[in-house]
Amino acid sequence: MDETVLTPDPAAEAAALAPGEEPTEETAPVNTVRTVHGVTVLICPAEGEAIKGEREVLDFCIGDAFHHEARWVVVPVERLDEAFFRLDTRVAGEIIQKFVTYRVGVVVLGDVAHHIEGSNAFRDFVRECNRGGQTWFLADLAELHEKLAG
């Protein structure tokens, strides 16, 4: 594997907040950038403000992706607002469309089984996304390594 951690400082990533303490620039969760099989990937941490729509995608993901010239952004399921998993809200479509517009792939990383079990439409959506080359729903980073390996 040709994975290289480019950023951030591991001490900043491990910073913990005291109860009731608000995140600051020094304690906020930090995205990491890795090169996987020659592809630059931005990985968002599981901790942090929920991604509820276009604003958060631009603020927390796409801006950093452009700064680091990342071709893919990994968003853990924990970061996505529950509305993302209910297709009737259109949140998933709006978020994914932002990535499409900026030509950055998106990986939703983690277990979405309970969302799939609860919605045939969401199951079909995940299946169709995983057939393409723009949006993937993957269980873990090992799956991402496999996909990017070709």
C-alpha cells in the first residue's frame, strides 16, 4: 500500500475536550489526507459537527479537498445527519450533488445496514451508488483500498 499521511499533527487529532468545552481551532477534529494507490483522499473524522446539508459539505469537506487536491472525501456515517438516510428529505441528493458539482468523489464510510433494512429505496440507492465511480458506501477503509487498487 502506498498510503502516506500528509496531515495533520497527531497531537491535534488526539486533543480531547473537557465536559462543556467548545471546540476551538486547536481542539476541533481535523481531517486527514492520505495517498492511497496514487489517489489523494481526504478523511473526515467521525467526531465533529453533523453534516446536515450543502453548507457543512462545503465548510468541512470540499474546501479541504480542494486545498489538498483530493479526488475523494471519506465521510463517516457518524457525521451524517439522520435526514441523509431518509431519501424523501432530499438531503442525500443535495449533498452528493455538491460533490458531483465540484468533481470530488465521496465515500460514506461505516455500517448503513439498519438504514438499508428500513428502506428499500435507500437499499437501491446504495446499490446504484456502489456501481458507479462517484459515490460509494463502504464498510471500512480496507474496502476503499480495494476499490482504489482497481
